[in-house]
Amino acid sequence: MQKSRHHPLTIILDIWGFIRGSIFIIFFLFIINFTSENLIWKYGRYAYIIVAIFSLIYLIWKWISKKYELTETAFHLYKGIFNKEEQVVPFDRIQNVNRKTTFVHRVFGMTSLYFETAMSGENATVTFPALTKQRATSIEEFVEEALEKKTGESKNTSLLVSEEILETNNEQSVSRSRKKRTIHFIPTAKDTVRTTFTSFSFLILIPIVVSGYFKISELFHIEERTKGITNYILETWWITVLVIAIGVIISMGIGMIRIYLKYGKYEITSDEERVYIKQGVINETSFSIAKKNIQAIGIQQSLIKRILGIVEVKLISAGQLNLNEDDLEISSLYPFLKKERAMEILQEMLPSYEITENMKGLTRPALWLRIVKSNFYYAIPATIILFIKPNILGITAFWWYVIVFGIWILLNLTIVLNYFHSALSMNHAFIQFRSGTFGTSFFLTKRDKIMEVIITRSFLQRKFGLATLKTVNRAQPVHHTEMSDVSLEVAHKFYHWYKQRTKEIKLDNDSNVPQEF
């Protein structure tokens, strides 16, 4: 493919990003203080206009200088206004493929495309800020065909395609690929209501109202104007109840709308090779990952989710998944799935992963070690406080005893809960860990996906016959998992279990296998 510039919509998106980043400056300079002759506001407006003009010139120049090219094996990216730079990203480095369609994209019938790689740094993602949907599909299929050819799965003799080929027959190819996919989950209205309450989105109105009130109060000093109304509402009980009820209803409505806009049109699908997740109504975001690139599966449960039997399942991969803060959740299989349904989806979607409920907990010495260690470190500050009994906020000696004793009870409760929730299992080529106190965290990975294992023993662990196991998986950042205070027997079993990896993957040396301890 010949060198191509990005779509001109990229300039509009960059300009919109510049305006959005300086919205408060615009608000104060050109709305609140537009008629002010104060030198700060007057010359501030001139300075902003000059910066805006130079920024516009820079964004246009940057668009002109940026080009891309697809060859049989890699992306070739060209950029630089004064210093030219070429970046080559091989297709086999690609871990995930993401699409994001914002409101601006929808207006122009466009989308954006991101290829996440296993590399780190600012060049870890191959970004196409604006593409037609047909063009985006063509590039995705081109990359897939190139990878298939490299692995011997494709029978095509050449991947040298022209611009015309990339732009034709896309609707048919999309239809074919969609027919091959299995739909695993689409949320119902009941799921939306449950998500609203579980995520506490129904309380979203409270911080918005409070924050908005204080900001408006700083600008217009409305305390005196609203004081009478506030007193009238608080003095009449039925008006107070009515206002609270209306506020709760409005807050619940806003929460449901927010959840619908974020998780509306949510869909989890898969085919033989990839997993696909799509979400969003106004801003659509889609995520796809090759099943072979899934490094591990994480299952999280907060206290509220444990009570309601809800889990959040996350697919861990080597891609960064860093389009922006909101998009970090895109690799989760709907964060509010019922536990039984989540397990069913995982079994349907990733049959090669084996999840077992039969996990082995820690031995009793692990509990005694944790109690001894934690209480020893707690005893020092507790003794100092009870000896000094500082007069802080009028707290008497009696209440210091109550506070210290209460913290001691809570400390030991968390130790006991963590002990009973901690467990692990090594099942053939899989290993899984579970830990947590009030909430729980579950981690499952394959032996051939583990880059490194570490077994350590502290002085106290040696005395109690225990050890700590650590695993390292490829991710951005690198994913570390730890299970502390396992028995020495389990540690030896873990060592020999991981040593079997040499039969699955050819190693240059034994550096990935830990030494005897």
C-alpha cells in the first residue's frame, strides 16, 4: 500500500481536543470577564487568541507530516515536522484491536481504530484517529490475513493490495464475520437497574449538586439569596420529605441514564479466534483480542458484589488498553454479571481455560504466622498511645482504650478473613489463586503464559515451614501475582509444576526456572 495521510477529520478532532482542554479558560476569558478592562483579562484574551492560532497552524502542519503505510508484515508510521521519524510496528506484536466512535465520529460516519501492542512507551499503540468504518474493517482484515499468512493458515500467495481493494466488498466481509460470532451476553433492563444500584450511580446527583452549588456560590454569592428558601424547606417536614423524594427519583433517573449511555448496546461475542466486547450508546467503544493473546483471567468481587453474587471478570493481555481512563474497563466482561452467568460465559467463550472450585486453602501455621507478625507490629504504636494517652480532640483515656481495642479486633478479623479466603490450585497446565478480606480477588493463568516464577522464604516463614509464591505475566504494566504463607510442600509442588513448562515451550536457558531453595 502506498503512503497515506490520515483523514482530514483528524484535524477537527485535534481542534476539539484543544478547545475541550481549555474550556475553563474560554469560560473565564470570554464569558465571565468578556467586558472587563482589567489588564489580566484583556491581555489574557489576546494571548489565548494568539496561542489558538499557532495551535491551529501546528495541528494542520502535524496532519500534513503524518503518514502511514501497510506492508506485508508491518505498519510503517511516518511523522515529524522538522525531524522526520519512521516507526515500524510488526503485525505479530499486536495484542488487541480497539475501536472508539465518539459523537463527532458518528456525525461524520467515521470511527477510530487502535492496535495495541506488547511494547511500552508512547509508541505502544498504532492509532488511526479517523477512518471510515469500511476502511477500518479493511485494515483489520488486512492485518489478520497477513498474520494468517505468516503462520501458514492462509492460502493467499500475496497480500499486496491496492487502495481500491481495501475499499470494496466490505459490507459482505463484515456480514460473514458477524455470522461466525456467538453472542454470549446482551444486558436486559433488569441488568441495567441492578448495575445502577450496585455501582451506586443513583447517588451521582449528590456530588454534582454540591459541587455545582459551591462553584456558583463562589462566582455569584448566592448564600444570602437561598438562605430563606433553605430554612423554609428544613422547617416544614413534609416539604423536606418531598424534596428528598424528588431528589432521590431524579438521582436514580440520572444514574440509570448514565449506566445506559455507558453500557447500552453492550455485547459480548466471540468466534473461534477472537473475543469481542462492545459498549456505549453515544460514544461506542469496541475491543477485540485474540484468544491466544489472553494471558490470564481475573475475577474481582467487592463486599457489595459478594453479597449480591456479582463478579467482574477481566481479560488480562499484554496490550496497554490506555485510550483514556474510561476505556480501561473495556476488557471487563460486563462488570456486574451474576457469578453463575459469568462462569458460563467464560466456559463458552474460552473452553481451553479450566476453572476449578476445588482449591486448597492455607495451613494453620500460616494463620498463626500472620497473627503473630501483625500483632507484633501493632503492639508497638498501641503501647505508646496507651502509655501517653494524648489529649487530641478531647478524647479521654477510656476512649483511647476503646479505640485501640476496636482496631485490634478489626485487625485480627481481617487476618482471619484473609486466611479463609486465600487458596490456590494447580490443575494440569493451569494455576489459580484466590485472596481477599471483605472482597475477593481470583486469578487464573496457564503455565505457558507465565514469564517467571519466584519462591521466597523470610526468616519467620522458615521457622513456620512456609514460603511465598510469585508469578509474572506479560501485561502493561507487567502483572505480578503473589500467594504468601503457603506450606513448604505446596511450594515444592509449585516448583516442579512450573518446571514442566520446558516441555511446552522451548527455552534458550533455564533462567526462567527458579533454583532450589
